[in-house]
Amino acid sequence: MRILIVDDDYISRTQIKVLLLGYGDCDIAPNGEIALTLFDAAHEENMPYDLISVDVDMPGMSGQELVNEIRQREDALGAAARSTEAKIIMVSSMDDGKNIMSSFRQGAEGYLVKPVNPAKLKETLDEIRIMG
């Protein structure tokens, strides 16, 4: 499985990478702009990401804005991209309803609160059927 981790905080990126390394190969991006570059390159190589972990609160492009842009790019790529649409999990220290609902409206399939609990991560991956 190909995984992209997007988080502006080095410690959070590293923690999430350690948790997700057991599930596949991980690339990291410190912001939305770099994430979109990696996302585009993955599609050009015909090796799109299966899972994208996105921090909600980042400077510049927010997590919700990034998810919206990813979904728009997948739509623009057409049917081929829809069949390989990435599963997206939002990760945040904020557990308020507004951020959670906004994340799902933008196209995320899961939402985890930092620090990410390994058991909760596995449960979320099972729920969004990323493992099978």
C-alpha cells in the first residue's frame, strides 16, 4: 500500500509514519502544496496513493482545503482515478464537531485525534476497508 502523510509538525509526521510503516510504504509532506506535487507525481507514475493522512490545521492550505483539492483532481482524472480513489484520514488535535463534520464533507473517510492511538488507527483502517 502507498501512503502519503501530510502534517506541518515534524513530531506528528514522524509518529504517524512509525504507526503506518507496518501497513505500507510512506511518503511525507510538510504542507499541502508539496502533498499535491507528490499526489500528481504518483498519478503520473500510475502508482496513486491508497491512503492519505492529512493534518487538519496547517499553515497555508488547510487540511480540508487539501482534501477538497485532491478530490477535485481525482474527478478531473476521470473514471480511472475514481477506481483508485485514495482513502483519506484527517488527523487533528481538535475533536470538535465542526472540524470533524467539515472533514467528512470535504471527502475524508476517517478522523483521528492526536496523539494517534495504534488501536484506533487499526480500527479506522478496518472501517474504511483500506486493508481488504
